[in-house]
Amino acid sequence: MTQTAPQILAYGEAMVEFNQATPGQPQYLQGFGGDTSNFAIAAARQGAHTGFVSAVGDDQFGRLLLDLWTREGVDTANVRVNADAPTGVYFVSHGPSGHAFDYLRKGSAASRYAPGDLPCEALAAARVLHLSGISVAIGDVACDAAFAAIEHARASGVQVSFDTNLRLKLWPLARARAVMTEVLRATDICLPSWDDVAVLTGLDDRDAIVDRLLSLGSRVVALKLGKEGAYVATPDERRLVPGRVVAAVDATGAGDCFGGAFIARIVAGDDPFAAARYANAAAALSTLGYGAVAPIPRREDVERTLAEV
């Protein structure tokens, strides 16, 4: 029987992580990172049919990522294997001043993903295409592919979801503002984090920020506010959807988890406010363990939490 096309496609870069096990010692634990990959896994764990659009190297790290997505139920049919470029990796070190990140991603397979590599049929068959600020920051060719994917999705009636995820190590602020503004003009559902969008817009007021995003073209904005929850806005209504109070130990990837859960619930038929309530619970649960992927909850865990008084 032919498998149906994914409802949600995420485009971007995934990497293999090496996290220092003990400060000052050369032992590292291997894990996974990449905002859009985290998003896709989170959506899949909520029951959505999700796929990833990207490239990995023809190396052990690329195979680890392909195995991860297969285990998580994320469709890999549109992940290219590039024999001429490596899979990106990064290292997390710990010291007195906190976490330090070192990336080896320049020239990675994902950064070389080109418009001609796009799976146009799969894009046209999806319900939502999700991208992030990192998707358009990792390289000029990958940025061109992102815009081509957005154009094809919109021409096919597919909604575009965008998480600002500003990383100034990847590009200067002026370019980030210019490129992301153009992405936002073609975005249906915007999932920004407060710190990112405050820098991008130069605004420090919630309503002013969502006014700006809605004026660019978004029909739904879910402004992520960490423990406080999410400020959700449409052209007709806006409301603070409170977060869940938990004994958090690690917030790595919580915003990606929120996004994946939010879009999974939108595809399932929830309105944005109900989707945010669900996504707040999922994101809170994801902070109860370490790492970006392992603690992402499954739908039954989230529903159980939501049922608690």
C-alpha cells in the first residue's frame, strides 16, 4: 500500500551533537540538534505525519540522523545524501560562565541544498511547510532553496510556518532583518521567540510586535514567552495563553517542541488558542529532561497533563 504524503514538512539543517559530560574532561555524549529537526520530531510524537526536507553527508553522522528520523516516524524520503559534503556537527562545552557552543557546519550538505533539489510533489501535497531563521541563514544556496520552497508551497495552497530563531553567529543582524522580513511576508503562521523578535523588530511591546508581524502578512502569531506561556494573536483576537509550571531542568529545544506541537494541533483542527494551550504543556514537559530530543513528550503524556487540575 502506498504511504500518504506527509502533512507537515520541515526544511532546514540537522546536526549531530557532542555534549561535554564533565566540565574540563574530554568525554562527550553524542546527541542530536537542529531546530527544524526537533520541530519535526515533536510534531511526529503528537501523532502528525511529518517529513524532513534537507541533506546529510554520506558519512556516519548522516546515517545516525537518518536512523533517528526513522525511529521517530519522520519521513526521510526527501532527505538527500550528498557524497561531496559532510553532515554538520557541534560541540557543547561547560564552564564557569555556562554553555559554550562550537559549530562545524560551514559547507555542510544541508547548507548546499539547492532549489533544484526540492521535492515539489511532496511540497504541493503537504498541509504545512515549516522553516526557521536558521533554514535561511546557513548558506546562500540553502536560502534560495527556502524561498523556492515557500513560493511552491504557497502556489499549491500550503500554509507556511516560520520560527524566527535568530542566530547572529550565522549572519549579521542587517541581513537577518532583510531576509526574515521577506520570509515573514509569505508566512501564514509565525512562531517567534521573544528574544529573537525583539531584536529583529527593535520593539519591546507585545502588541506592537504582533501588530508588526500581522501587518507583514501572518494570519496567526504565537509569540513564545517561556514560562509565561504564549501570546497568541490573529487579526480578530489576541490572548495570553498561560504556560504550565514545572520543575524544569533543561529548556534546550523547548521552543522547537512548542512549534511542532502547535502545528500538529493546527493540522488536527484546533484553533490557535487551543493549539497553544496544548503546545505550552508539551514544551513544559520537554524541560523535565536533558537534551533537545529525548524529553519531547508524546501525545498521551501531554493529554494526561492537560487533564490534571
